[in-house]
Amino acid sequence: MHFHQVKLLTYGLFLTNYYGIKLGKVLDSIGKKRLRLEYSQKILAKLNIKINIENPEKLPDNGQYLILSNHRSIIDPLVIDIALKNTNIFGFWVSKKELYNSLFFGNAVRNGGAIRIDRKDSKMGTFFSDVKKALNDGNSICIFPEGTRNKTPQELLEFKDGFRFIALKNRISILPVYIQTNTDSALKQGLHNNDKEQEITIVIGEILDHRDKNDLETTYRAMFGLGI
């Protein structure tokens, strides 16, 4: 690891903890959205990454949704926050317990608006109760249905079971988005050499009714032209 990478990683860690503390002092969603957006813009600007939104007209201005996205990198939540910049939508992220409790990132994750999930918990009553509370407070829910980062050459991993129950149980529509650019590659390039601007494209899909009975992974793949 050379000096440039160390410098950027140190800066990123500083910002993460700085905003983690600031987010902990803000209780309302509007304030958290503003701070998360500031954080996202600063990190991506340092990496010299620009976000391109395809089909921005499909983004609703208001409402509550189960926002679904593919997942390749730790910067994916930042990309989605920037995509939602000009809306009044604020999403609580579903976070694995390892990240939620992380020594380096946990403070920002917990304070920024996140719901802890432990897949080893067979009942998951606390998880669904936390989802319900976030929705009752007027927020949306953001989730990576693949369940983990996709580190393979495949465009998309198989969706995990159960997440659709969030939409059905709470009667909220589903907003699919697809991050077209390999964000893991973009992050590595930005850390290696940020002299050249990179562009990450996120595609906004059609809103789906929570009662839609089609297989959601099949619908998602067809919507964004992904192979089976």
C-alpha cells in the first residue's frame, strides 16, 4: 500500500468517525439525510467519482419504499444517497451485525440510520419491530437483497429469502435501483490514482406494488437487462 492510498484511507476513516459523531447528535430524518449526503459527497469527491443517474424521472419526490439495490462495494450506500439527493426520501439501511458493531464504521452506521439484522436469529422479531418503527417515523427501508457484497464476475447474486416480507407486511411499494458500474473497481481505482475522474451510473427502475406476485429477482433482472 503506497502513501496515496494510506492518505485517502486515513481521510475516509476520519470522515466516517467525524460524521458518525455528528449524526449521533441529530434525531430528525431531514438532518440525518443532510449529513449523510455531505459525507457521501466528500468521500466520492476525494475519490474523484461522479454519479450519473439514469432515468431520474422515475424517482418519486416523496413516499415510503423498500429500496432494493445490487451490492459490490462499501461505497454503494453513498451512491444511493446521492441518487436520492433531490427527493424527500430518507432510507434506513438494513445492516449486517458485523458492520453495525464494527469498531471503525459502527458509529456512523448506527447513528446514520440503520437496522441491525442477524440472520442467525430464527425469529428476527427485533429486526421486524425496528423496521416497523422506522416506517412509522416516515422513513423508507434500503436493502441489498443479495445479502452480501458480490465479489464474483456475475452481474447479480441470487436474492436471499425473506426481504420481500418487509414490503408485504408493511404494505409499501418497492423501488428497484441498479448500480451499473462495478463500484468495487471504481473504489480501488480511486484509491490507487484519483487524478482521472470516474463515473458511476445508477439506473432507476419502475416502482413495483407490494402485492405483485411475480418472482422479484426475475423481475429485477428483466427490468435492468441482466442475465439469468
